Amino acid sequence: MKALIVGADRLGNIPETLVNHGISDYIHWTGRKKGMRRLEIPNEVDMVIVFYDFIEHNITEIVKQKAKQSKIPCIFSRRACSDLSKRLNDCKECNLCTITNN
């Protein structure tokens, strides 16, 4: 499974948390620059993860709308492994994507 991560300058231990939930590959956008508003969500992405505490507010709304239009699951989390893990566990229950726990 591949995710688009939007927000946060550095990911720290986040990649390890992603692997624990079956997300083996990711694309990372920092979400701090206005030019990112024009970027399109890549076709190969299975879900979008937005770290809302490290992102420009307008990009949050734009990414949310683009994910909705593309019918890609989108979750919002703080940039903390514990919060991300909780959100991914909650997302697993919706059955819109193939998140698993290892």
C-alpha cells in the first residue's frame, strides 16, 4: 500500500508506524509552500495522510477536496506516532482501503 503524506518537515519515526500498519511506501509533501496547492495527488496513492499541526491551512482543504474527488481515503492526524496509529486503526474499520496491522 502506498500513502501520500502531507505536512511535517521531518517524519522521524512515522515511517516505522506506517510499516506496522501495512503501508510500505509513501510520498511526502511538507505542505508549507503555496506552490503545493497546485500539485495533484498521484494516481498510485492508496490513501492520504495529513498532519494538520504542520501544514498551511489552505493546503489542508485543497488536499481534502482532491482526495474526495479521487475517492481516496484521507485521514487527519497530529504528527505523533501514537495519534497516527490510533487514526490508522480507526481507518482500518471503514474498509475503504487495505490497511492491516502487522
